[in-house]
Amino acid sequence: MSLAGKVCLITGSGSGLGLCLAEMLAQRGAAVILNDHSHSADALREAADRLNALGHRCFAAVGDVSDPAQVDAFAQEALRILGKIDILVNNAGINIDSLIERAQFADWTAVLGVHLNGTFNCTRAVFGSMKERRFGRIINISSVVGLTGIPGTAYYATAKAGVLGFTRAIAAEGAQHNITANAVALGYVDVGMGTRFSRAKREQILQKIPLRRFAQPEEIAGVVAFLASDEAAYITGSVINVSGGFHM
């Protein structure tokens, strides 16, 4: 599953799962564009420096994906420097849990802004260049929470379900231009958000996962690397469930 010669933009990749995705795609030969918001700019640049030091071609793109002007700016800069963007991984995300009676519109707007607006903004920013070159791989990181009901997740579940609908629409639109679009519906991953549970809550979750463990980030990265590769050229509009059996 070589990605030699490809250029990949991964949002939310200054740390956590996004950085793991970037590392694996870089190991497969892709030049990677790391992206994160300004609050993580230092960590983002450190990650880019580390990948460059290992011999991978890496570019740090600071910008808030929920802001279309910032997305357009860093996408155009990346295109100017690297010449193309073959692969887009919409990974950036935030989570705020709340029961609906205590839900706040500002929190709703913030979560949907990153997940839905961010996915829209980044896809729109790169789709034209993919169409011109007749090649593109768009991989959207969703969640099994968007497929099932969990109390307190109204913001997050709505955002992730919306990502699935967007993925199918873009898959239908991009197919004639050799652009595929797929989503990865994650379960619980042992990185980032998945490390913030109390021990008791973690044990409660594990009882609902047939494999009785959280995913390792490398296991998610392997699926993303496959969808980005030529081996997945005939897969589009699909949702790959990577949840250890949490959602069957």
C-alpha cells in the first residue's frame, strides 16, 4: 500500500490520532501536510520538524478548519509549496457532552462547526484541484456514535452522522472524476478523547466491546492508509466500522 509520490492533508494532526495517521502515511511514502488550530501551533510545528528530521517531507499548516477563510489560505499555501493535494483526511474534531435539557447552543455550534463545517470547508478547498488532476482520496473520520444512540452525545452524534451523509454525497459527485470518498466510523480509541474516561467509565465501556479493549491508534491508521492507497480504488461511498464489535 505504497503512497509514494502522493501528498496528504490531515486535519487535527498536531497530536493524538491525527498525528498517528500522519506518521503512518508518511512511512508509506506520502508527503504530509499537518494541520491544527492556532492554540496547538507550537506542537504542530514540533511534529512537522520531527517528521522532516526522519526524512519525510512535511509541511505545517496552522488554521481553524471551521473558518473557511483560514482553510482556503492554508490549502492554497500548501498547493503552492507542494503542487497538489492527493489525499484529504478530515480528522479534526472536538467533543462536548451534555444531556439535552442542559445543552447550550454555543456548544452545539462549536462541535458542528469543527466536524461538519470543517469537513465541508476542507473538502471544498481541495476538490477543484483533485478534479483537475482526475485523482483524489477523501477520507472522513466519523464515529459509531453517529450510528447509534448514546445519552449525552447529541452534539457529537449529530455531527458524526452528518459526516456520513456528506461522505456519500461527495462520493457520488466525485466518482466521475476518479475521486473516492469514504468514512471510517471509529469506536473507542486509546488516544486523545479515548484516554479521558475514569477507570470506572472505561470498564463500563469495555463491557460493551466484544473484543474487550480500545483500539490502538495504529489500527485506525492502517485502515486510513488502505483507503488512501491504490488498492482501495474501487471503494467509494463506504463506511468502514472500526469499533471492535461495539456496533454490529
